Amino acid sequence: MKGIQDISDYFRGLCEKHPALLHSETSGSRVYEVVAYDEAFSDFRTGGREKSYFVRFILPTISFTDKDGNAYKNYEVGLMVGKYYSTRENAKAARMTAWNDAEKVMDDFVSRLIYDSRNGNDLFKTNIDTVDQLSINGDYLDFQGDGSFAAVMYLFNMRLFRTIACGTDFTNVHWTDL
């Protein structure tokens, strides 16, 4: 069974390979981190390159849907990509450029998710072959404090977890892998 650690590892791998990010666990090269939803909107100082990108994998919310008398467990996962911008000169233009850059990285991630699903990545089992299956919602965010960061956050469903196989009379209760 795949779980939240597998999803986190997948996104860390994308951050390591993306040419704008090149995440590494060495000091000064950290871009990626895992945070709870309530922590996602604070403390943007990272262990990464100063005045660069950050990527936050936001731990998911959980919902269940019914299909053929079974409850399917869905995770709504958050991913936030932000980029530093300077407020010294022409802050509005710098913020727009940072939002554009962050959105491009995020769209690269979505393209890769769909590509990997279509090609049978074990994590997705072809459950997110199209953007519609991802159920993506997004938002632009702006954070100012020790540094200024323009960010893009996407929330999307990942229907790749276990099914509660109950049957219509709920007498046969057990977990099965999707």
C-alpha cells in the first residue's frame, strides 16, 4: 500500500530534478519541506538558497466517497511553490514575475503528475491521467515579512489510497489496496 510518505518522496524527487529548484538535503540547497496546513502560511525562511524558491507539501485532508457500496479514501493534497521577490524597486512588477515563475514550476509538477500516471507509476495507478481527475483548485498568495514571497498553491485530490470494502450489509469489513 502506498501512503503519505510515498507521496512526499515523489514530490521531493520532483524538486530534486526540476532545473529551477534542484533540491538537496545539504545546507543551503533545501527547497522542499513537508508542513501541516496550519503551518503552510508562515515562516518562509528556508534552509535553501537565499532569495530563491520554496516548495511546501501540505499534509492532506481526508474525505470518503461511495462507490459500489465501498468507501473510497481520497486525500486532498496541497502543494505550494513560492519565489522571493524584491520590494526595493518596482515591487509590483517583481511580484508579478515571481508569481509567474512559481506558477510555471507548479504547472511543470502537474504535467509530470499526469505524465507519470499515464505511464503507470505505481503511486497513481492511472487515477490522475487528466487534469479533471486531479480536481485542481489554486490560489495566488503573497507573503511579506523577513522577505517577500509570491506563491501559488494548488489543492488537488489524489485517489490512490485504500478502499474500505464493506459490502452493502457492512458485514465484510476489511481493507484492500486499490
